[in-house]
Amino acid sequence: MKIKEVKVDQNLCIGCGSCEAFAPKAFELRDGKSFVKEGWENESEENIKTAQGSCPVSAITIIEE
């Protein structure tokens, strides 16, 4: 399935930066929290899923078509 949407729950995010390390085209840290970047679609799905799995607080949600 193709990824349709990626979200970061700001209430859960602790800003550890693992998502940005694994998927720098999809995530960026701002003010101590991770945000989904505009153009995240340019990141590989594999990297986005790896970033999701690396999140220690499960703040990343992936919605697939």
C-alpha cells in the first residue's frame, strides 16, 4: 500500500530526532518537536516506516491508501 498521510502527535513527541535521522526528507525538528515536512512524499516509504519504528514514544502515524 502507498502512504497517503504522515502525522506526528505533538503531545507524544519528545524531540529525540530519530525520525529526522532516518527520514530527513520527511521530518524536521523545530522547537524541540518533530514535524512532517512539506514534500515528505519525496522520502522513500521504507525510510518513513523505519522512522516510525524508531520513535521511542510511537508519535508517528502512517495512513496508507
